[in-house]
Amino acid sequence: MKSQEIRSKFLEFFQNKAHSIVPSAPMVVKDDPTLMFTNAGMNQFKEFFLGNGIPKNRRIADTQKCLRVSGKHNDLEEVGKDTYHHTMFEMLGNWSFGDYFKKEAITWAWELLTEVYKLDKENLYVSVFEGNEEEDLPLDKEALDLWKAILPEERIIYGNKKDNFWEMGDQGPCGPSSEIHVDLRSAEEKAKVPGRDLVNNDHPLVVEIWNLVFIQFNRKADGSLEKLPEKHVDTGMGFERLCMALQGVKSNYDTDVFTPLIKKISETTASEYGKDEETDIAIRVIADHVRAVSFAIADGQLPNSGGAGYVIRRILRRAIRYGFTFLNQKEPFVFKLVDTLAKQMGEAFPELRSQQNLIENVIREEENSFLRTLDQGLVLLDQIMNESKDKNVSGKKAFELYDTYGFPIDLTALILSEKGYTLDQKGFEEELQKQKDRSRNASKVTSGDWQVVKEAETEGFVGYDSLEAEVEILRYRKVESQKEGELYQLVFSRTPFYPEGGGQVGDKGTLQAKNGNVIYILDTRKENNLIIHLTKDLPEDLSGTFIAKVNVAQRARTAANHSATHLLHQALRKILGTHVEQKGSMVQSDYLRFDFSHFSKVSAEELQQVEEFVNSRIAERLPLVDNREMTYQEAINDGAIALFGEKYGDKVRAVRFGDSMELCGGTHVGNTADIWHFKIISEGAVASGIRRIEAITNEAAKEYFTAQTEAFSELKAVLKNAKDPVKAVVNLQEENAELKKQIEVLLRDKAKNLKGDLKNQIKEINGINFLAQKVDLDIGGIKDLSFQLGDEMNNLFLLFGAQHGEKAVLSCYISKDLVKQKDLHAGKVVKELGRYIQGGGGGQPFYATAGGKNPSGLDEALRKAEEFVK
Ligand code: ATP
Ligand code: MG
């Protein structure tokens, strides 16, 4: 069975059991501070488990793009070394939210595996939770009895809390699980060691394929468990592992999900797969990583230097260095694999095809810059080795190379061992741990349990239409982080406050109690579909109603910037072409930032056209047409622009101004005239193929023009109110250039005279032409003078001193013949004499300089110079 068919059979099976099939959520997570990437199918449904919402259909199934490279689930170090862990993989899943439970979950899983996929029952093992005394949790008897009815007891394994009690995080929904494992070994091997001994034992051919989790508890902040009012099913099956089991192969990389990529890598790097373990690991790492990176870029996450972008950069760099070290790839090559990937997976994931060009460009550019880093790192490492006395490189030095220059530690270790050096690996690990602790502490957030004030559903955001609302507080909790200190998070029965999202900042404002007391809302965010208001204090009395008021001025300016962003997007697509796609945006009250795909600098004329286009739309006074009741497909058919990497619900909101139409949840002006004016203040590159425009509107544009006018008036005043200030400045520049030329001529004459004077003062000591003298020249001038004299005279020893403000310099020149004959060294001379000016320096044997902070010592230094030639 081909992988395509395996995937669709899964979805079909659950569709026939009344499940709704939903699209995969984006891999990069946007509204969950505890999670950077989607690492399981259940992530996008967290709100349902947490009770923050109810799905339209209580049965759902899908295939989810997952990435396990950070946080609680991190498989990065396994990837490539083994044959069944990936960074990015697809997780097939089915869910019941308060609907069916263990019986259906178990029997359907078995039915699908053995009757639809026709896996041999004899090869399957299952596990059940054995219970845990400390937690006061019993054996999962219900699951055990269900399995006993299906397969013989000797193929049921009792698992402990680590393997069979699944938790989303330190807090939140959790419950016992039942895993299904498959034994893919030959009959011969099976006869030797029974499969049940190898379950959960890291055997590459006895692997877990499906995990059925029965969510029935909530883990509270104090660590205790609380029974949930409703029970849920959450299952996850590794698609690539399933393909391995069904295609009769011994590795995920031998399934048709990977073979085209493996072949392409072999061709591109002229290496063979399946001959040598080291090469094979490198090929697997690259095949895996190019998928993860390409999908991330298609989802809008570019490799960069912070947060999620940095994780993606590190994955790509890992692929590059495996290629560099083991496949001898010194030139960019990973980008060449994207085409194969897009051809093969483009049907299920069309974004790979539509963005292939961008993905290739970004990867190629990253490769170029990392290969340069590697080159530099190799030079630095050479230096470190030269400096080390005992052929041992300290952990600190290696860490510096790793941390400051991005030079990978395993490469350092490899090179050192090749050259017979040792590395203080332990010291390195310590430094690394220190750094990790620092960043963990910096980002640590502790949150208390939610305190429920009123049991009710929240109506959510009502702030499109009003900036003020009467609200009740439904719940609150205390959170603490190093970054923000101690804050409260409040959830209201409804809210006019816009939560940060879609590039737009969250609203600020006030919450006023009936008695007139006011507390400030510092920010508004969205967490797992819940709108959270941040405050420093709690109202004295939490019950009753409050007036929630958004800061109107700030919202108006933010809205102007957001609407301008849409017009800017439209203008760029009109003027530069429809290859322009939004790649990120930031909408604040004082400015806006817009990142987009485009391959060259936007010229000044183009920028002007863009400005004019947007300002024309403003002048046209286009009203906002706000449609919140469309389905995704209807909006797209109507010509709306959607973004990759965004999660869209059943109903989308289409925001239209004239011909500009985008799917957007943000807040906007009622009419483009409210933007007042649009002004671009910068344009530049953020990555290969990605440009960034920063612009201002509204009040900020007004302030900008006022400031410019003021500066211009001042300038005019300085120019004595010249009629044509531009001409006046040009005249000044010309005059300035002429004066500079004249000064140069004068200085040259002065130096010539000086040289003549000095030459006359040179005296002979022990056959050496000696001069020690103070001069009034800068260091460049001193050097020129020394070398000119050196050209005209042999056996020369010169020591010049000069005072520059509070500083002193010394310079020593010694003819090359003298250096040899008399064993003199200019570097040593200035080092020694540098003491008198309280400084130091050095250089080559024939020329060296020193700087110091004591000019009054110059005379003494010059006097002492004679001792070197005597
Ligand atoms: P393992 O112990 O093999 O790492 P897990 O316990 O981490 O698996 P779950 O978190 O239960 O796995 O995920 C559900 C399913 O997803 C697993 O049964 C497996 O088939 C698949 N899976 C998990 N991690 C990976 C990975 N890194 N690459 C590919 N598939 C994976
Ligand atoms: Mg795992």
C-alpha cells in the first residue's frame, strides 16, 4: 500500500464512524506560551480538553504535521541515528470530546489495524497502565478487560507511569494510555527473543505505532489530580512508522515517504545509501531535516536568530554539517533536495509547491552563510590549537566557539581528535548547562490554578463593534515570570479588548468597578482560545459587573496601521507582482512592519508608487466591509487572501476595502480616510528573498512631517535663509572639498620639511643611524615618515613619540639589516619603553607601536631609547 493510500484509508475509516475530518494545524504554534511547535495531534484541540470550548462535532480525526525538537518532546538527537524517530512527522489521530471512550477507541484501533490495513495480529502487542500507588491511581482494568477480549494475555504488557500515563505538561489534562506496538523482526529472531521483552526497549523493529490516551484527570498547580467532568479520547499514530509496518520494510527511511529523497541525496552528494553506517546516518539526517525545514518555511517560519526561527536554523545547520563532515559537501546542496520533496508531498501539502522557490532561496542563503561560519570556525580552532600547551582544549574555549561563532561542538571534537588533541567535554557540558539554566530561568513562568468566580461560558471578543462593555469576571489566576513579575490573568464574560494576534498588539485600557474603583488592563492575549487580560491588581470585589474600556486613542492608531497594512499588501502585489506574499507583520499604535517575499531591493520609484497607491485608496474614502459569516472556501472564491501557517475556523472573517480583501481577525478603521496618510520610513532585507517595509500613518505621519518641516526650517536658518537651501548646501560641499585639497598640499609640504629637519638630526652611535624625537603627527603620518626615512638610509633606528590629547604614542622603526645583525626587535623596544607612558603595544621586529595614557613620560622614553643601540 502506497503512503498516500495509507493516509486516506485512515481518514476514511474514521469518517465512516461519524468523525469530522479537519485540516492539520500549522506546525508553528501561535497562541500558546507553553508550546513553540505542534508536537502532537491533540495540541490544536487543547481548548476542548481544558473546557474552554466545545467542538461542533465531538468526534474528530486528522493527520497533523508535528515537530519534536524542543521542550517536553525532543527527539532531535535520535534522528538519523535510529530509523524511526523524525523531527517532523505526521501523526494520525482520532478524538472523542466527551463522546465515546475506551471501548470504541480500543475496538476501532484494532479493527483498523487488522482488518483494513491487515496487519498480522500475531505481531501486535499492547500495553495498559499498571497503576501508581503514590498518585493513588489504580490499574486500568477497563482497558485491560477490553484488550483481553481481543488478544491473548501474553501479548498485553503492564506499563508504568512513565510509559502509560500521558500528560500534556506540568499542568492540565492527563490520563492513562494504552499503546500498540508492532514486532517487525524475522521469524528466526522472534524465536530467539520473544517480542514482549523488547516492547519499550528501543529496539528498531519492535516499535510503538499508536498511542491511545484516555483523558480523565486534570493535573493542578500543586501536583494533585482532579477528575474531569467529561472523559475524552486522544489518539496518535505515527504515519511513517505505520507505512514501515505496512510496506514490509525495516526502516521508516525505506518507505515511499522517504525513498525519493534518499535517492536524490545519494545522487547529489555522490554517496551510496546502505553501505556504511556513518554515511547512512548523515543521509537520514539530511532527508529528515530538509522536510522539517521546508515545511516550517512554508508555514511562514523562516530560520533566524530567535525563538522558533532559531530552532529551525539549528535543524538546517545540523543537516549542513552532517553533509559537510560525512558527505564532503563544501558547497550548498540541501536546497537542491526541495524539488524532490515538493514533487512527492506537494499533493497532500500544496504549500510546498506554491512556495518552492522561496524555500529553495532561503535554504541556499542559510547554507552559504553557515558554510562561511564553518570556514571561520576552522581558522579559529586552528588558532586555539596552536595556543594550547598540553594538546588539550578547554570546555570554555570550545563553548565560546560554539556559542559566539555557531561552530558545532561535534565538529570541534572530531577535528581535535583527528589532530591528536583532546577536548574537555565535561567542561563544555557544564558551560552549556549554565547557559541553559540562564535562559530557562529567564523564560520560566509559573501559573496558579484557575479560580472560578462564575461558572459560565464566555461570549469572547465583542470589540469589533464597541470599545466598551459591561462585563463579569468569570475566572482569574496568578502567574509569575522573571520578565513580567507577578501578574493576574482575568477572563471576562465578554470583552471589547483585542487579544494580541495576527501581528496586531493586544489592547490596553481599564476595568471599572461599580464603586468607581479602576484597575488597569496592561495587555490582552489569547491562550488556547481564551482571551486573557493582564493586570497588576485584582478588584477588591470580584463579583458583580464592571465596565471594561479600551484605550480609544491607542486602538484608533493601531487600527489605522492595520488597515494600512492591507492596502500596502495590495499595493505590493499590484506594483511588484503577485509573487509577493505576506511573511509576517507587526502592527502597533506607532508604526507598522510588513515582511514579504520578493527577490530584489524595492527601488525608490517602486516605493513611491506603493506610497501613492495606498494614499489614493485613503483619498477614495473606502468604507470597511466586514463579513464575519463566510466559510473559508466562500471567502477564497470571492478573492480573499489567506495566509499560510494561520489556523482558520469554520467561519472566517473577510475584511474588505475596495478591491483589497483579506482574511483577518484584527481591528480596522471604518473608512480608509481615517488612516489620514501613509508614509514608508524604511525598506530592507530580513532574509534571502524576504523584504521588510516599515511605515507610519495617522498621528505618527503627522508628527513625522511636522518634525521634517521643523528640521528644514532650522536648516534654512543655519544657511542664513538662503533662497535655495539645496544649492547652498551643494556650494558648501564644493567649497569644503576645495579646502581639503589645499590642506593636503600644505601637509605634504610640512612633512617634507620635517623629514629634512629630522634627517639632519640623525646621529651615529655604534655604526647605527639613531634618532629619538617627539613629532607632531598622527600615527599614520609617523608610519609614512619612518618608512620614507628607512628607504633613504640604512642601519636606521628611529623612535618617535607623539602626544594626542590625553594619550601618548610611541613608534619604533628598525632597518631590516639591523634587525638581523644586532638582534634588535622593534616590538620589544616599544613594549619596554611603553612602561614610561603607562601603556603597552607590540608589533613586528622592524616596526611596532605602543599607546599609553601618560604623555608626560614621553621624554623619559625617548631618552632611554639610546640604551638599545649602545
Ligand atoms: P517513542 O517512545 O517511540 O518515542 P512516544 O511515546 O514519544 O514514542 P507518543 O508521544 O505517544 O510517542 O506519540 C504517538 C505516536 O507518534 C507514537 O506511537 C509514534 O508512532 C509516533 N511518534 C512519536 N514520536 C515520533 C517521532 N519522533 N518520529 C516519528 N513518529 C513518532
Ligand atoms: Mg518519544
